[in-house]
Amino acid sequence: MSGWLNQLAERCYPADNLAEMVTGQRGFVVLDQRRSPEQCRPLLDMPGKHDFITLFAGTALSLLNDASPWLFEIDTDSEAWRYAQSLCQQRLGWVCQPPADQNLQSIADHLRALLYWMTPTAANH
């Protein structure tokens, strides 16, 4: 396992205080929708959700797109944010708040590089 994953617990916080921890107008949520698609799907249509991307789309993992994690950009004071928080409390996802100059696509590109780098196929290249 790579070093950033080994130390992930040291940089994480419990999801019960997300509202207090996030300081900007928007946040990003990654959901492992394959674990509970019926719970994650409602977030697609909730007020406060700006956009979302499936992280395997456009990569060598695109054949697995139905199992792809979802990345959402969400207003932090919205119904969608509160719902995403409840999903994170169930360990179905996690939240990040990037620097202001980052957008959904730049976060997706970063995460895709990590996901692809971790696959056995990528390790052989």
C-alpha cells in the first residue's frame, strides 16, 4: 500500500463535525456508490449539488465505470451537503475542501491519477 494511504487516518477527521470543519462555499465529496447505490443515488438530484463526475470515466478503468467512485461539488450550506455528511458518517464516502483555485475537474484529475496508479495494470507500465 502506498505511503499516502498508510497515513490517511492521521489526516482524517470524524464526519460528525463536517459543518464546523469546512470553511468555504463549496466542498467536494467522494462516494463509494457501489457499496450502497440506493443511498447515494438521491444526491444526484438534491439542491446544492453543482456537478459530479465518475472517477473511472476517461481512464483505463472506464470498463468498470458502473463501480466507479463518484466525485461531487456541493454547496456547504445545502440539503445535498447535509445528506452527503450522513453518507460519510456511514463510511460511504469522504469530504475534502481544496484550495480556492481548484475545481471539480482538477480534483478529479488528481484522484484519477491516484486510482490509476494503484491498479495492477498501471504498476506494470
